[in-house]
Amino acid sequence: MGKLLRWMLTIAFVCSFASKGWTQKKGFWKGVVAYLDSSNVKGVDPDYITQPDKPWAVVLNSTTDQMSFEVSSTMDDDFTTDMQIKPPVSTSLGLWAGYRGWGAGYSLSLSGNDGYSFAMNMVSPSYGINLRIKRFSFDKPNGSWSAKDSNGKDQGGALDDDFLNTFLSSPMKIGSVAFDGYWVFNKKRFSLLAAYDQSTTQLRSAGSLIAGIMYYYQELDYDSPRNFFFIKNAGDVGLMKVHQGSVGLGYTYNWVPARGWVFNAVAMPVLTLINKVKSSRYEIILPEEGYNPWDTESYLNAITMNYIGDETLNGGVRLNLDLRMAASYCWHNWYVGVMGQFHRFRSNNDNTTIKLTDWMVKASVGMRL
């Protein structure tokens, strides 16, 4: 009888702890759901901002983007080469699902570009964070040259494909990391969520001051003997790494011309305070005489290069611009949206100037559940 009583007490204790644990678990998830239901509209003016009744959403989206370089190098103060590295436009199709704007998704590339890309963003009533990482190889640049003859007259022209395929034949490796965060001051009457992920609804037009920080890293790697023409005309530089840190202050506005519509624009001048360029230099050793001038492949294979060292230069303070636009329309349990973003950066290293343009357009169709 005593043994049976002990077993019954043990089972009772186990069931009690299990029940308590399940109750705590249910309480935890209720707290999470309550937070998500209230976080987007906490402290807002209900005459300006509300949120949809149905919290879940499934979204089909398509993203189109492109990152291009312009590299200009001057040698001996009179001979300049300009390279335009403009890869094909990248397109992807993705599916996203989430609760009150919080969720996850996956995108599949449709363009087949070499390399990879990663994007992550988080938007709240007060702040937002965006991260984009890209890396790819490229071997079909456009090029031109310009110089002055002995009489001081300008000369120049395009570098034809045969020339580029011979003397710039090793693919360039291009990478970038872009991070930006921002803070919205008027979260009571203005919501970026309404324009960019439709987890809230802007009922009346309103705007806000917006502050932001940005970090940008870009890498251009072409340190191969087969790129000797470009390396020699870039001051013996075969690898460049650029670090840029910026702060900005601008304005954003949501225009609501009719029920269900919202148009947003963000214009934020950013002051680049950190603008460092790290360059790796190489000595190009061309083969001695004795090679058949028509045997280009043998000549290129005989070229060698020696690493000289790194040099870090401060590019100084610069003013850039961060632009974004978005539009969306909601009806019943459906919504459509489109947004665009544009960045342009410039950096210098001795006689070499790099201009980078990065743009993105994203379109989406969503259904609330």
C-alpha cells in the first residue's frame, strides 16, 4: 500500500509540473502575441495610423537590382583610362510569410548571375535596419582611353572587345556590404510600415524628420597578371578596399490621396565622415624579348607580378544622398506595393577614382489571413 501511494504521489507531482510548464508556455506565447499586436500602434494617433484586423500575411515579391562601377585612372598626368563595370540586371522571385510584419522568406535568383547576394531588413514604428551583401565576378567591362598628343590636342576612343579580352582577361571580383539604420521622430502620426511592408495603415498624410547612419564596404579585386594593362594604369594597384561611414538627417513623407493609397518618399543627405581606401600594389614583370609577338597566350602566361605592399589613404569628408520611394494600395484582404532605393558613392585613391551606383526595385502582392 505504501509503495502504491508513493507511485501515485510521484505521478501527481509530475503531472503538476507538466501542467505548470504548459501553462507558463502558453502564457509566454500569449505575451509574445500581445506584444506583436500592440507594438506597431502603441502610442500612435488612431486618426492617422491603424493596423489591419487580420494579422497574418503571405507575400509574393520580385526584386530587381544592379550594382555598377566606374573606375577612372590617370597615368603620367595625361593618359586616362575609364572602365565601366556594369553587370546584367539581377532579378529574383520570393515568397514571404509573417505575423504583423515579422516573418521570414526566401528568394530564388532568375538571372543566373555568378556570385551570391543576401538581404535582411527590419522595420518598426521608430527605427529600421537594412543589410545587403553582394559578391560576384565580372569579365566584360566597357573601356575607353583619352590622352593629349605632343601638340596638346585631345585624343581618345573606346577599347574594343578584342583588346579587353586579351589584356583584361581575368575576371574582376567585386563585393559590397551595405548597412543602414534610421530613426523616425514623428512615430505618433507617421508610419514607414504603411508604405514598406503594409503591416500598418496610414489614414492621413503626414511626415517626419528622419536621422540615419550608413556603413558601406566595397572591394574591387583584379590582381592577376592577365590584367596587367589595367593594373599599370591604376598606379600598380590590383586590389582596392573602401570603407565608408556616414551620418545623415533628412525628411520623409507619406501622402494619402485616397483611402487605401499611400505614397512615400525619403530624402536624406548623408555626410561621409569615414572614407578610407586600402590599396594593394604590385610590381608587374613583363617577359623579356624572345616571345613570338603573335603568340598572345604564351606572352600573357609569362607575365609575373610581385606584391609590393598596402597603402591606406583617407578620402576626406564627402556629401552623398540616400533616396527611397514607395507606393502601396490596400483593398479588402489584399495589397500591392512597389519600392525603390538608390545609393551613389565616390572614393579616390591617388590617381584612381571609383564611382559606385547601387539601385533596387521591389514589387509585391500580399494577402492577409
